[in-house]
Amino acid sequence: MIGHRLHRAAALAILFTAASLLLLLRPLPLSGFDLEERVQKHVLSNGLTVLLFERHQSPTVSLYIRYRAGAVDEPEGKTGMAHLLEHMMFKGTKTIGSKSFSQERPILDKIADTGRLLDAERRKKGRADAARIETLTKRLEQLQQSHRRWTVSNEIDRLYTENGAADLNASTGQDLITYHVSLPANKIELWARIESDRMRNTVFREFFAERDVVMEERRQRSESDPGGKLYEQFIAAAFTAHPYRRPILGWPSDMRNLDMDTMTEFYRRTHAPNNTVIAVVGDVNPGAAMKLIRRYFGGIPRQTSAGFPLTEEPPQRGERRIEVRFEANPQLLIGYHKPPPPDADDYVLDVIESILSRGRTSRFHKRLVEELALAESVEAVNGLPGSRYPNLFAIFATPRHPHTARELEEAIYAEIDRLKAEPVEERELTKIKNQVKANYLRGLNSNAGLAGMLSYYEALLGDYRYAVRHPDKIEQITSADVRKAAGKYFVPDNRTVATIVKGP
Amino acid sequence: MRRSFRILLFCFFLFYLPSAAGAAPPSPSLPAPDRLKYPPLTWQIPEPSRWVMDNGIVLYHLPNIELPLVSVSLVIRTGSIFDPAGKEGLADLTATVMRTGGAAPLSGDLMDDRIESLAAILRVSADRESSNASLSVLRKNLAEGLDLFSRILMTPSFEEKKLALAKNLKLEELRRLRDDPQKLAFREFQRMFFRGDPRGSYPSRSSVQSITRDDLIRFHERYFHPANVMIAMTGDLSASEARELATRYFGAWRSTAASAQIPPPEKGLSGGMFFLLKDTPQSVIVSGRFSPSKRESRFYPFELLDFIAGSGGFRSRIFQQIRTDEGLAYSTGSFYRARPDYGLFGTYVLTKAESTVRALAVLNSILGDLSTQPVRVEELSSAKKAIDNSFIFSFASAERIVSQYVSAEYDGLPGDYLKSYRKRIEAVTEKDLLDAAARYLGTASPSVTLILGNASVLEELRKIHPSMEVLAPLPEE
């Protein structure tokens, strides 16, 4: 908003809609740059997957770690835990941020116990014992104060920042938790030292203050932002059974009661080498980098992934419509259930996303923004709120005064019906295929973009080559494929519609 | 004038540093992170070539042949600072309709079609004190891309129908302004900070409605001419190709007009506290004051001061105290916008209604400490190391390198600005920092504070700050 540093200060951003992630990672085609040839893939004996890409544009390196775990993996009643854990991962380890871990440990145990008792008492609401709450609050404060004597706060960030880190951040999505940083190329060992340590030895310091921080994050992203609130309610309506229905940030009552013990269990289970993909892109010697990674990460034991079977979303049996009252101008969100990648239809829906809303010549812009003047903006996004499980094709729209959300909605359906009724001209398809290829190349330009893309698809689908081959798959899509997919998924019974209605 | 392709040598010496006070002793298997030893980082940052065309346009070029892509960008010495009174929004609409309103012989619609068929990305945008245009195109489509780009910049048609669309979209944006508390608060802060200065003016319904095609044509004539632009080309093309193409597509651009001068702000800041009422569970606090310009020697200590205050990561004071220690905010910190003739230092917190008063008090006490007490030795050395070590990221791609050079020239900074920056940061002492802080952050220097919050926040704040001015709500657009 003001300067690039504000962005920096919003560190630990969660991936709010996951839309930005997917857009960023739209696969790019390869010409004269054989990515598949140049990527090295190694799997350590503990299951850790490492992708390496050597290039010498500048003496820097971008490093991504993605855990194949996210909000979708939280137990019921513990929503928000994956995201709070991501924040807690910056609190240090037994050897980073501690003056004496043996002194810390008993205090931390007491903090966990006292916090649990305090939360339990507060949950009684009207029947809560006010005096007990006061006593416990005081005791917790005292414990936190004595704990502070043995700790050095924000050491991980200090180490990275002082050593010249750029883009230091982390994000939590429904599917994955990600930690990334770019460093001067000679500092790669610092990253290995910190990341291998916090994969096993993170210490949950300052837990309760950080829980308050994520409550503020929720206020900022959902409670004060009409778009954020609408998205949350839309997703909750579109999914009735599958955990994708829950917000990444969590429901407030769950968030207020997140505890250190459950989080430890979740952390142990998910932050395991056999659940992890690392991508290293930049000015590195791959052999030396692998040696370093083996030295730091090789000894971390694999964990049995006791994943529980997830509830599947049953087929939708009729349109769902919801309204969200907010003191704001109208907004509209429409979603259709569809399969995730690498399903063949998902590629077709990528093409449809472009036909509808990529650029000024896209159908939505041409027809709804320019000709009919109904919309301020209309954007299609294929693949929300995650891509590990069946997901949604979504359309975000804002009507232009004095037109209503309803008028705009009808006009959107008219464009969608055109997809079912008329073949797409070859010229239009070619334009989109060219754009997919060019944007693929643009995405290769930065080390961070490439590391993000490789690690994302490797973690999500078990194969980074999905991204590399995506443009070729897109190249093969025909007008008939588009018509068939539109007819299959864009039907009223498979649809959820959410709108903002102005009002307090 | 042409400087030969030279190599700038930036050496990054990375010394062994003793571990920070209080860090735990290393375990036998894991070295303490502060004791890790790194190989030296030496790197030659290529210096872009600079060339002045016959018509006066400055052209920068730096190749990057890894991918078959070319980027061309223009910086234009104009912006909304030149919006005439009553026509606020003109610079923005001019930029938008240059891009959308066609350029002979192509209509706006045909132009869109050509650009997107080439899979090119072409943008024109106006900022407050500068404007930009950019083209990203595949190498094989470079000539046609440049042809379209140059027409848009030199001879835009400004079709009435595209102007009407742009105005209507702008009006919708104004209507929706109040929906976003953060955007609204930062805008109102800027408005109150720069009262009586064009930097504080914003488009309104009536100013947007009053803008005509003739206004756009005149604005374009006045500011889009060779003396007022610099061009940067990077990517898969050689220096001679860059010159040849620039001459072919921009050589005919002629004008006798001199380059525009961006006026400095009226220095006198009348401080104050302002409140904007909005029914929201989370308040937004933005506070700011004038600070050193980029051309003053105090710029360097102030860069460090800003880093230590709230922009230098989690350890910076505002982040550490307000977020980590007290859990009062997710977004909080400081910013320092240094321009050639002035600087603006600001702080911000987004916090729940109930903790607004507390957050404001912590913010004030942090600035109070900084302006009266020297910073800790390790704070200063850590900030210096961070700025020094991360310097490479300002030069990590051809685009970034060229953009650094173009910005320095745009701002009229001395020729050695980029090369001497790190040395000048390194030379700053604790005393320099305290002097700068005392002068700019002390209670004697006026500040503007804007708080957006709900009725309960207003009531509480009024008790403590009876002179706080409550702003009239924005008109229903």
C-alpha cells in the first residue's frame, strides 16, 4: 500500500483465497529452455524430496520448503491450527532463541497447563468463575515474564534479515504449508541450519500472544473486509461435508481455544521429511547443495503419516444461494464443483478461465464490462479453495451502479451458456494458447517464481513435471472439449451463489 | 553521450561475526547459526549502457538472453501532482485511455486484439509523482510490439467511448472506496498530511465527470514528449538492436517542450489528530511526519532509523512490541518514502477497537524513545548488516538493475549514488541516528495522525485527545 516495506511487514501472510497462489503458478510453456532436462530431483532415504535448478542470473538463491499438510488436515474443532503453527514456526528452536532450554522447558509446560485451564474456564461463559479467570490470567502473565528471561525473541527472523534475506515469508493454504526465502548465494548453509532445525525442534514460545495476532489477522482479512467475509461464507456454503468448507484462518471459537499440546501432535505428524518438498533455484552448485542438504536434513527420522480418511463431498443436489449482510457495495461470487488436477477436465477448465476473463479481449470484459456496462470487474478462477481434492470453478464479480448483483449474475450465465451452445473460434483458442505459453516463460524469469512453481506441483501432485507439461496439454484442447466441459459442470444444480447485501 | 559497457564491481565481504549476546551454546551436532562461516560472495554487476537519442530521449539497455522475452519500460515525468484543480483524476484517466482508446490506424478494440494476440502485456499508469508505461513481449514479436507501444505513447486517439468507460469505472471505484477500511484510512491520511498541496488532492465524483477528451489531449501534449521520458530495454536483445529499434519507433517523436519540474511540497506541516468514523471491529492508525529527502545527508541515518523503528523485520521495535510482545496487531510497522525534495516517515497499526488507545500509546512511546535515547549498538550493527547483505537483491535481474539506474537519474541523484550507498550506510554512527531522530521524531516536530475507528473508539480517544478533529464522512458517491 505504501512502499514495498508495508508488504514486508505483513509477513506470515496466509494464502487467503489460494487464488493468488494458483495464478502465480500458472504453468508456463518452454521454448529454448528445457526445464525438465535441467531440474534435478533427489529423494533422501528419509523420504525428503529435493528439486534443484542451477542458474547464474545473479549471486542469489531462492529456497522453498513445502509441507504436504494444510488447513484441510486439521481435526474437527481445531480449525486455524495449521496457520497458527506456521506463525509458531518463527518462534525458534531448542538452540535458536534460547538462553537455556533446560530452564525454559519446565516453564513452558506450566504455561501450556495454565493456558489450558484458563481457556477451559472462559469456555464456561456465563457460568465462568471470574476470580479464577483473574488468578489464572495473572499466573499466566507471571509465567510468561519468567519465561522471557531465558529467551531471545524473533531470532529466526533476525538471523535471516541480518544475512540479507529477501522475500522471507510463509503461507498456509488448505493443501500446503510453505516457508520461503531468498538469500545471497553464499548463505545457503544458514537456511539449511535453520530449516532442518525447525522441522523437528520448534519451540512454541509466545504462544498466547501469537494466538491474539492471528485473531487480529482474522479481523483484518474477514471481519473488516466485505470480500473476505463473502468468500468465507461462500466456501462454507459450497462445501457441506468436505473440510474445504472451513476457513484457513479458522472459526473464531476454535482459534480462541487452540492449545499447545494438540499443536505439538499436529506439528510432529505433518512436519516430517517424508511429507516435504524442497526447491533450490539459483546460483548454486547442485552437488554441493545436495551435500549440505543431506548433512542437515538427512538424519531427521521419517514419521508414519497417520492421516485420517477425509469426508468426501457428496454430489450437490440443487442450487445453493446465500446472502451476507455487510455495510458495503454489492459483490457476487459463483462457484461450480469440479475435479482437481491432474484430471483431464481440469485442463479444459483452465482454458475456459482464460476465455472468460484473461485480458481486455476476454468475454467477460468485452461483454459485461464494456458492452453491457453491468460490471466493474468479473474474474474467473479455476481451482478454489485448494487443489488436493475436488474443488470449485469460481467467478468473482462486482456490479456497476445502478445495476444489481442479480442483473450481473444473469448476464454471467448468458456468457456461460454461450460456451455450451457455440463452438469457440480457432482464433480465440490460439490466442489463449499463446498467452499460456508466454506467461509460462514470464514465470521462469525469477528464481522465487520457479522455485515456487516446482515445489508446489511436486508437493501437490507428487510430480513437478505437471507444470512443465501443462502448456502441451493446453495446446491439445479443442473447441469440442470446451463445450463438453461447460455442459458437464456449469449447471444450476451444481452451483453456489453468494452475494453481499448492503446493511449493518 | 555514450558510456561504454563497463562492469561495476561490488564485493561482498562476509566476515565471521561473534554470536549474538545471549544465544545458546551450540550443540555438538549443530553449529550456532551466528558462527557459520560463509565463502566470500563476489559478483560483478553489469552496468547498463546509457545513450541519448537525437530527440533527447534517454535510453538504458541491459541484455539478458536466458529467455526469449523483452521488456521495455518508460518513466514519464508527470503524475497526478499535475492534475488541475477541479480536474482531479486527469493524469490517471489520460494513462488509462492512452492504453485503451486506440492509436491510429488502430481503434481501441483492434489495439486490444493485436496486443493480446501477440501474448504481449502493455500497461500505462500514472502515479502521484511519476508515470510509467511498460511492454513485455516475446522476442519474435518485438518489432510489432514496439510499433503498437510507440503509437500508444506518441499518438493516442483517446476514443470518446473508451473515455466514457474509464470515467464510469473510476466513479464505481470511488463509490466502493468506503468499503475498504485500510485503503480509506491511508488515503485520508495522505489527504490530511498534504493539505493545501496537490499531493493531498483526490478525484471526486464531480472532478471525474468534468474531464473531457480535450483535457486528455492537452495533458498528453504537455507531458508526453522526448525531454520528459526515459526508456529502458532489457532482455533478449543487444545494445545495437535496442538503439536501432528505439530510433525506428521513437525517433520521430519531436517536441520543443522542456522537461517538467515536480514541485516540492510546501514544507510547513500543520500537525494534528484526525478521526474518521466507520463501523468496524478493527481500527486503522496511520501517523506521519516530514523526514529527510533523498538528497540530504540525513537520508542515510534515516534509512537505518526507519529499519530499526518498524520496517526491519520482526526485530524492529514496532513489530516486536506491538505484534510479538503484546499481540495487538497482525499488520504494523513503519515506512519511509524518500523523494528528491522531501521525505515522509510514517507508522501504522491495525488493531481491534478495544486496543486502539493502547496501540497508539505504544507507538508514541517507541518514537519518543528513539528521539531521546541512542539506539543499542547491536541494533545499529544488525540493521547495517541487513541493508548491506540484502543490497544484491536490488540488482538481482536485468530489469532491477536498469530500474535502479533510471530511478537515480529520475530523482536527480549524484552519479555515485548507487555505488556509494552501502558505504554511506556503513559510515552512520549512533550519534547521527539520534540527531536525525531528535530532529524529525521529537515532540517539537509536527505530525499528522489519522485514526479510522468505530463510535466506541471515538468516545475513548476524545477523552484523551480533546482537540482531535472528527472528519466529515465521505459523501455518498
